[in-house]
Amino acid sequence: MTYRTPHTGDDQEGNRLTNAIWRLRLWKDRQGQDLIEYALMAGFVAVAAGAIMPGVANSISTIFSKVASVMTRSASQGS
């Protein structure tokens, strides 16, 4: 006796269901959220400090330039 799994004939429906499941998993994933929030807050504080104290604006700009270059360099090494 052979058992067969029923075939719906609609592969797009299966793809949509798979995509929906992945979206739900990503929506529920909270890992790394704190790091992003802290980075955003640090950016806001830096912009506010640059606006309030013009002398600090040059050093903040230098720091952001260094961070951007390090991120660009590591992104190019990763691929």
C-alpha cells in the first residue's frame, strides 16, 4: 500500500505561505534591537551637541567620517 501526499497544484500558494512565515519570524525577532536603539540615540546626541556647541561639530564630523570608512572597509572585505 502506497501513501501519497496530496498535491494542491498551486506552487505559488506554497511560496506565499513560506514568505509569510519568514516575515512573521523576522517580525518577532528582537535580537540586535538594543544595539540599533543605542546607536540611534548616540547619533541624536551627537547631532544635538554639534548644533549647540559649534566647536564640537568638527570633532563629531571627524568621528563619523572614521566610522564610515571603517564600515566601508569591512563591508568590502566581507564580500
